[in-house]
Amino acid sequence: MNKEQKIWNVPNVLTMIRMALIPVFWILFFTEGGRYWALAVYVIASLTDLADGYIARKYNLITDFGKLMDPLADKLMVISMMLAWVIAGVLPWVPLAILLLKEMLMVIGGAVMLRMKIVVYSEKMGKYAQVVVVLSLVACFFHEWFASIGVPVHLILIWLGVAMALCAFAFYAWRAVQRMKTERQDN
């Protein structure tokens, strides 16, 4: 099977569908009465994420394209959703700015590490942080109800997710520096 054929498999198509759902989410989110339809699109996108990972692992359909595009699709969906809530005035812009800066630093650090042929694997804390951030974004759909009971669950969760993401980033950076020191000593 050639490289081009490998890209066209079910997990990668699901990833591309997830990316295509981002503008659909935006259109529904900012359409009067469309917010819960936007939530439904987000749930569908999340299900494609679960499905593509499961199928790729079960049927050994893991490709370089999927390794790059799957996390990118996830991040773009989350950042898009977060930006929509910032624009809607439900979330403050500071958590979005912090997470965007962290992601940019991760990309830059990853590129530097790649050039040095060093691989530092992601932290479980980063995955947990992503789950908490996603929960906060889903909770935003119910922010009026949370306000009525006096507990801003969506805000508590977003700040918890940001704190966890920063902890994960610190651990990742520390491990990256340790790996670079080890590589220099070995050479």
C-alpha cells in the first residue's frame, strides 16, 4: 500500500470530518436558537474523535497524517469553542490567551525537540487537563442555570483546566530539558 492510500482510511476521514464540523459549530453557535444544535455538533465531533482513535488502534491504521491531524483537530475544535464562548461573553479571554500561549510554546518546543531527534511523550496530566477544559466548555451551555444557583461551574472548571494544563506543561518542559541534557552528555 503506498503512502497516499494509507492517508485515506476510516480514522483519518473521521478526523477530517471533525475539522469540517468546526465551521458548522460556529454557524450554529451564532445562529439564534442554534446553541444546543452547536452542542450536538460538538458531541458528534467528540464521538468521531473516540471512534477514530479506537479504529486506528484496533485495525492498525495509525498513520503519520493521523498522528499530526488528530490532535490538531481536537485542539482546533476546543480553541474554536472557547473563542465562541469568549465572544459570547460567557468566558473571560484570559484562559483562552493562556492556553493559546501554552499551545504555541508546545509547538515551538516540539519542533526544537524534533530537530534534535528527541521524543518527549505527553503527560497524563495534560490529557486530564484537556478533559476538564472540555467539561468547562460543555458546562458553558448551561451557564445561566449555574448562575441561577450561584455556582459558576463553567468558570471553576476552566480555571482548574488551565491550572492543570500549566502543570502538565511545566512537567513536559522539565522532562524535555532533562532529555536534552542526557543527549548532550551521551554525545
